[in-house]
Amino acid sequence: MKIYGVAILAGCYLAGQLIGSLLGVWLNIGGNVGGVGFAMVLLIITNERLRKKGLLDTKSEQGILFWSALYVPIVVAMSAIQNVKAALSGGWVAILAGLLVTATCFMLVPVLSRLGKKTEQSS
């Protein structure tokens, strides 16, 4: 089992949970808001920065990629247990938040694509 990179994953997970909990408190919601998503973004950013600085050996990078690949089924399983009917009946906030996030992601695809091309050209 690839155990390398677990400390980085654990740190990102704890930071993501903290951010999600603080966001939940700030929004006056009795729960964590997007903690796993924040952790995933932190893991991607941390992995990229460590790799670019040459501080990540091959085994650690493979371990991080292995564990980050497990995040997708975790997020799907977590979203499957959410009460969508209660969220939608709670008002337009849930619908507006979903539409806003989806629109933002669609708008960021070309930006990220251009950034990826610049990285490939500089290599």
C-alpha cells in the first residue's frame, strides 16, 4: 500500500475540514460546508507546489496521486447521503449556490486549459 504522502493528505484534510466548519459557522449553518472539497483543492495546490519546487520524490507523488484518486468515490458517497429534497425545499439558496458554482466551474475551464498549455510549453 502506498503510504507515502499521507501526512500531506491528512494535513490538507484537516485544513479543509476547518475551513468548511468555519464557513458553516460564518453562514450560520449547523454543519460543515464543503470541507472535503476544500481539502481536495488544497491537496492539488500543495502537490503542484511541492512538485515544482522539487521537494516531492516519486514515491510520495505516487502516494498522493493514489490517495487523491480515492477522494472522488468519497465525495460521491458523501453527496449520495445528502438530503437533496430538504435542501431544495429550504429555499432558493441551495439552487442559487449550485448554479453559481456550476457556472463558475464552466467559466474556469478555458482559463485552466490556457494555464496548462503554458506549463507544457515552458517544460
